[in-house]
Amino acid sequence: MAMLVTILSWAALAGGGFFYLVGAVGLNRMPDVFTRMHAASVSETLGVGLLVLGMVLQAGFTLVAAKLIIILLVLLVTGPVATHALARAALHDGEKPLLAGDDGTLAARDPDILFPGLGARLAAPLVSETVELPEAEPSKR
């Protein structure tokens, strides 16, 4: 039984490492910011899941396994949220995704083609750009 757990653990660790390696290659080879973010976020989600699974199998039912599962849950929540925020900021900044045309070639196209009304939403400032600081009180002399 211990040998089976060890084999499964090492298979999960190797699989997680493989997905991180594929994500790193995709991060370097993809043509635009959106596909690079996709490669990084998918490999992060699947890679970290397999790595933590392998480590939990090695740790057994201990406090270390509980801590690893908490770390996994935090990463599974924060990774997609961060990727979404980066993609939204890139669209707001004027980045255009590469979309396939009728002839199959990639070209930077307006995202409003796929999502009508997106242009109007992107024209509005981000919430972080509209925060107003309270005015300082004039100094009393």
C-alpha cells in the first residue's frame, strides 16, 4: 500500500511539474498578452493542484496536509481573479486580442466584434482610477 501511495505521489508531482513546464513554454511562445495569461493561469491551476496532491499523499493525514490544502484553496481562488484583473486592465489599456479572420490568419481585432457593448464598458474608467481622496484641511495659522 505504501508503494502505491508513493507511486501515485510521484506521478502527481511529475504531472504538476510537466504542466508548469508547458505553461512556461506557452508563456514564452504565445503571440499576445491574452494567450500568455491563459497559458500561465491554466498551468498554474492544474500544476499547483497536482503538486499539492502529490505532497498531500506524501504527508499523509497530518497537519501539514491540512496546511497544504488551505494553500491550494487560496491559490485556486486568487489565481483566476488575478488573471481576470490583468486581462481587464489590458483591455482597458487598449490591448486588442489576436482573433482569427475568415482566412484563418491572426490579427489584432476590436473585442467589440465578439462582445457587443464591451467597448462602452471599457471606455468607462476603472474603479481604481476614480477613487477620490479626501481633501486635506487647510492649515490653521
